[in-house]
Amino acid sequence: MARDYPLVDLVNQIFSNAADPLQGRQLPILYSARDYGFYSLSGNVGSRIGHAVGWAMASAYSGDDRVAIGYIGEGTTAEGDFHEALTFAAVYRAPVILCVTNNQWAISTF
């Protein structure tokens, strides 16, 4: 529903059915809609933050005023991807919001 993405297309992606705009090439919860500003995500722990930072850097480089946002659980902060993304975001001043949520699922820390 965000950015006027058609709800029917979203539901088709969730079910990966014959009407899925991605033709079943992505996991059901990893939405992607390039024309609506949703970039494809990865299901690997920690990589989503790097994707958000990279997208934000590309956005700034192209001269538009869009901002990326990435969400992770607190357990991901133990991954190298998290620290690499923070370094890139800080050094390149990427227009990105990085949200870390205490979702109580951290397997590497208490």
C-alpha cells in the first residue's frame, strides 16, 4: 500500500503465484517493485543494511532526494555486514536511516 503499490501485486508476490510480477524468483516476504522504489532484499542476516546504504549512496550520486531505510534485529549487530554498512554510511554520508530493533531473537548475544 506504500507508494501506491497495488495490493493485488503485493499479495501475488506473497503467494508467488502465476500472477506474481517477479514470477516466483524471490522469497515471498522479500518484496521488490523497482518502479515503486522498493529494491529487492536478501534473506541473509545483516545484508539488508548494506543494501539500504548502497541504494542510498546510488540515490545521492544520481542527484535525487530520496532516502533509504533499513531495519534489522539487534542480533544482526554481531555480523560484519552491519559494521561495514555503518562505515560506508558514515564515510559517504549516505541518505539512509538504519533502524535496529530489539526483537528478542538474538542468537549470538544475550
